[in-house]
Amino acid sequence: MELTGLTIHELQGLLRRREVTAKQVLMAFLKRIAQVEGKIQAYMAVTGLEALRMASRLDRRRHAGEDAGPLAGIPLAIKDVICTQDVPTTCSSRILDGFIPPYDATVMRRLNQAGMVLLGKTNMDEFAMGSSTENSGYKVTRNPWDLDRVPGGSSGGSAAAVAADLCTAALGSDTGGSIRQPAAFCGIVGVKPTYGRVSRYGLVAFASSLDQIGPMTKDVRDAAILLGVIAGHDTCDSTSVNVPVPDYVAQLGREVTGLRIGIPKEYFIEGMDPEVETAIRAAINVLESLGAKAESISLPHTEYAVATYYLVATAEASSNLARYDAVKYGFRAREAKDLLSMYMKSRQNGFGAEVKRRIMLGTYALSAGYYDAYYLKALKVRTLIRKDFEDTFKRCEVILTPTAPTPAFRLGEKTADPLTMYLSDIFTISANLAGIPGVCLPCGFTRAGLPIGLQLLGKPFDEATLLQVAFAYEQATEWHRRKPPL
């Protein structure tokens, strides 16, 4: 039995029955990382010594008969955009070289209280700006299914680590699809919760009105377990919403008979990979065979989503990233002769090309004379996109779409053309603009053996229904059981 290939719920059973110890589980993962990480490059840092101390403490507590928590002994990886006390958090950017947070993000506190073992921090597109993890300031992560292809982004390190069995599960962040798109590319499950469902306290901001933390797991049950741990109101986050968190796991087994699923025509576009469309159509047939009712719908403002997103997100990034001035922490240029040149040289050398591009785009959109023409208009269109979803959810409970128009593309294939790269997220960004939840799960493979992802979108704070539908589909298929040929 390979411990590294097991899910959270499978490991929970072994640990509770004392068939294995937390230390044995951890050592299996550290061995796997030593064997495979050199090929994948999923981690920014592996916290082996501290993980060993944590696993030993958990074993002692369990031996003493204590309840160590629902995730006791489960090794998890955390995207390097989430603050971890006493563990470096760089956002895969040189501008944060050497930064060690003095506090834990709220999600980290909740995971620690649940007994998880932190394996390490995962690589990402710098400040979560990218769709391929090629924008990291340190390394390029590779897709476990094909080492010449990208794992998606910006949570590519987390997705690759889960798919390659380098952790049991991971946390990512999703600003425009950064959990769901890499989940699709790597053949795993990814959840973008409703905006306000999971605290953003301690999440280094890219675009504050769009960012959300969510789980990336090997199956839907694990996603339900992990979401249940991290969700809930937090007074440290003013955007956190005080609504009850249901027992997601308890609701997984409900039938989908009679449930209405909307299929938006705007998500089946010219240029979409035919193998992706075939897999999505087949997934619709599976859900219909389970009793769900699929019907065609329209989300008419979808065509404006990419332009709207890249105005709203870059404007917020321009403001959020102004704090990196090389004065208080992180990278500082040594050759500067005065304060102004220190600011300029540090930001010039510390930020990568994509981050600088987005800062400049956002600064331009917010500048005098252009605010009304660009940013304000984008906010109005965002309202129309949100209303499209509100109107549609009066007719159906769930919306079903492809997660991405293509499977994982080759490394370097889109780096020279930013617009082509931005269009990789064309099916995911609307959910962030509207603040609604989304789930991605595997629904097939191409002839070349690359995973294809199915996206389910739901009503605000109705993650339970999304997970219910995803679980029903998963139980009727075998796609989630496949492993990359590493």
C-alpha cells in the first residue's frame, strides 16, 4: 500500500485505527518528494524538520487517547501566497526574498487546530498573476502528466503536488481561475468558494475583491472535508460573511434526480479543443442518466468578462502591490544612491515582467482621464455579469461548463503572447467577477493522455449542492482514479 497515493479520508481511517502513525505517513511523503520533486519542481520549500516534530507530537497525543483533530497526521501543502508563521512566504517573487511572516493566515490557524502536518509551500505564478506557473521568480513547475507541459496557474505548484502524490491535498488561491484551471490541467479536484466563505486574512492580496482561498484534492470527498475545516466567519477579515457552514461531507450522498443543470451556449466557443467539448458533452449525459435535467441557458455578458477582469484585477493589483517599497521587508536593491532610486531599482529588479505589466495596466486604468472610460465602466459590466448569474439561478441550481478551452499546453507555448495566455482563463473568470462558487473535477482524457476538467458553478454559499453534483458524477465515473505515469 502506497501511503502517498491515498486520499485524506483513506488516511484518516488508517490513522484512527492506528494501522499507521503520523510519522510513518510523513516519512513516506518525504521519500516521495526526494524521488519525484526534481522532475516536477512543485515546492518552493519543504518544511521537513518541523513536519517531523509536528507528526511526532500528534502521535504522542493519539497514543495518550487525545482527539488531535479531524486532519491529525494528514500532510498538506500550502500555496506560497498564504502567510505561514516562521516559514518563508515569497509569493514566488524576488521582491519578497527572505520574508518570514510573524503570524499565520486564518486558514493556517484552522488547519493547525485540525492537526494537519505542513509539508511545505508550493510554487506559483508570481503574486498569483499567471495561468501556467511560468511566471514564478524562482522555478518552472511541470505537469505530472507530461513534463513538457504546464500545470496551469497560478496555483500550479499545489495542483502538481497533489497530482504527483507529493502531498495528500493542498490549498490554492483563485482570483480568476487559479484553482480550477490548474486542477483541470492536472486531473484533480479544485474548489473556488463563494467570496466571503473562507477568510482572506493572511492571503497576500492580488485583487482583493476577487481573491479566494480553496482546497485542491484527489477527490470530491477530500474537497468537502478540507473546505469544512477552512470555511467560516472571521472577524479579522471584513469581507468574511457570517453565514452557517454546512456539513459538506454529510450531504455528498444526496441524489441529483430532478436537479436542473444549465448549459450556457457562450461556453462552447469556436476554437475550443474538440476533445474537450466531447468530454463535457459526455459528462452531461452521465448526469442526465443519474436523473438530472440539463437545459440550454444564456449568460449574455460572458463575452465581456476577460476585458472586465483585466481592468478590475489590474487596478486592484496596482494598489495592493504599492506596499512593496523595499523599506520594511523583502528585497532591496543595493546600488541605489538615494531614496527614490531605491524604490525604483528595487521594484524594477524585484518584480517580474508579468507583474510589472499588470501594475502598469492597472495604474493606467485608474489614472486621471481614464478612470471613467475604463475602470468605472468595467465595474458596471461586472454588475451585469453578476446579474446574468442571478437571473439564471432562478431557472437552475447548477451551471455546467468546460473549465478550460484546451488541455494543458506546452511550456513556452504562450509566454510570448500575453493575450493568448489570458484567454486560458476565459471560462473561469466570470465566477470571480460574480463572487459565486465553482468546482472543477476530472471528466476525461485526451488521446495524448492529458486530463480534461469539468466546471460546476453554483449559487452564492451553495457549495454543498456543487459538491453533491460533483460527487454523484465522480462516483459514476473512474477518471479521478487515474494516476500520472511518473
